[in-house]
Amino acid sequence: MRLFMQFSACLGLGLVVAVMILIGLMFFGWFNLIDGLLLTGKPLASLSLMVLPEGFWSALTGIQDAAQNSTLRSFLSLCAALGQVGLLLALGFMRLWYRA
């Protein structure tokens, strides 16, 4: 349980840092890096749209044929990309702070 709580705290901090990085990239106008970040989230977003049933996405978003909606795909790829960056940062924080 202790390890789970430590990892949850590191993941929360990693996600906050990932969002701050995204805001910094937008502030400095480095949109090509943001596009590259979005590319890393596209496979996971596409997989989640294929694996989870259509009824789930319709109930969640209120959009008919949500799996084909480009706005939803873009949002999911951004969330997946930020999650991946947050996870990498969390693993680094775990290694830095809780090395045994």
C-alpha cells in the first residue's frame, strides 16, 4: 500500500509538471513540439476508441458515432500524450526519491 501511495503522489506530480511543460510550449510558440507530442498519443487514443464499445463513448460524450469524431480523437491523443509524459516523469521521481 505504501508503494502505491508513493507512486500515486509521483504520478500526480508528474502530470502537473507535464501540463506545465505543455503550457510552456504553448507560451513560447513551439507548436511543432506539441504536434510531435500529439503523435505519440494517437496510437493509444485509436486503440481506446476501437476497444471500448460505441455505447460507452456515446454515453460519455453525448456524441453519436463518437469514434469517428475528429475532435474527440484529438482530445484523447492529447490526454494520452500527457499521461505518457506524466508516467515517465513519475518513474523518474520514484527512482530519485524512493531509491532503496
